[in-house]
Amino acid sequence: SLFAERLRRQIWCLEIPFAGAPVGDRLTISAGVASLTADELASDASLLAKAPEVLLNAADAALYRAKCLGRNRVAVKTASGPAAAVAIDLAS
């Protein structure tokens, strides 16, 4: 999530004009970040084979959560965690 936040902040600081934006006047990004720990993989042997799909689904859910909370956000979700992602409010 640190990389995603750095990228989000760098794009924000570039102040790229975006006249077509429904809200605000500059280009922003939202990002969804997912992770799997070694402990999660060790506790579920079948998880290793489906890890790419699990991570993609978790990242997609986190991105959806970030977008639901507004523009210019990063949301983080563990692949095996609860359905609700933890969103980091980083509006500036």
C-alpha cells in the first residue's frame, strides 16, 4: 500500500488539469491493494494454487471500496480477510 500511496500522491502533486472530471479539476487515481501472507499460504495448502485469482479478486474489491469512498484514495484488503476493505482517506 505504500507504493500505491506514493503513486497517488505523486499524481496529485503533478496537478494535471482534467476539465472533464465530474468532481475537482485535476487528474487523480484510486487504487486497490491486496496481500497474502506466508502464514495464510501455510495454513491453507490449496490457497497456493489459486493465489493469483484470490489476490486479483481482493485487489478488485479494494479498488471498488476506494472508489465508493470517493476520488483519490487507496484501499487495502487482505486476500483472506473480511469483505470490507480498510480504506485510507488520503484526499490530499
